[in-house]
Amino acid sequence: MKPWFIYSLLSMTAWGSYIVAAKITTAPKYYGLSPRLSSMLMFGGISLTFFFYWLWPSSEGNRLTAGGTVSGISTGVLWGLGMLFSFLAIQTGADVSRLVPIYNCNTLIAVLLGILILREIGDPSQIIRILLGSVLIVAGGVLVTR
């Protein structure tokens, strides 16, 4: 099995689980912490994770450039906004079983940007299969909101 695939499965497991912890932390039915406090606690957990990863021995080259800095910070801001809106959705009554399929419609956005901006797929048959799969994901998101 290729390393990227193992990391993908671990990523899926972590991202599939964290929203349940977010609901327990934020929803009035459980601990009911505000989205502001929930996000700060989450920031602490993220910082701890990356601090220990930073300490892990590595042979990676690290060259910080202006473009890389802007791109990295933009990544964090976009991810943080997504989490903030998720906390707000939970606080205002969203069920995890309905929220997650809706925000996972982000697949369509990522696929379109990957095709249009990153030019990752050149074969027309791949584009059709990937777009069709993405549309099915969005259809699933729409179905759970009804």
C-alpha cells in the first residue's frame, strides 16, 4: 500500500471523528461552550499537534518564501473559517449527521479548483468520472437537508 493512501485513510478517520468532539464541546445539549471558546481550544489542540510534528526528526527541506508564507497562512484562514462556521452551525442546532454531508460538498469545490487552477487532470474521461462523482456527492448533501 502506498504511503499517501495510508495517510489518506488516517486523515479520513481524524476528520470523520473530530466533528463529533466539536459537537460535544459546542452544542448546548452537551458542554455548550461558545464557538469562540471552542475554536480557541481547538487551536490549542492543533498547535500541540503541529508542535510535536515539528519536533519529529525529518529530512525535509524547508525554505520559507513569501509565496509559500501567504499560501500557508491562507490555508489556515480558510480552514479556520470552515471550522468557525461549523461551530456556529452546531451551536444553532445542526445535527452532525446532516451537517457533515453538507460541508463535505466541499469536494465539488476542491475538484473544480484542482481542475481549473492546478490543472491536475488532463484526460477528458477522468474529468467526466470525477465531475460525475462530485455531483453525486453534492446530491447526497442536498438529500440530507430535506
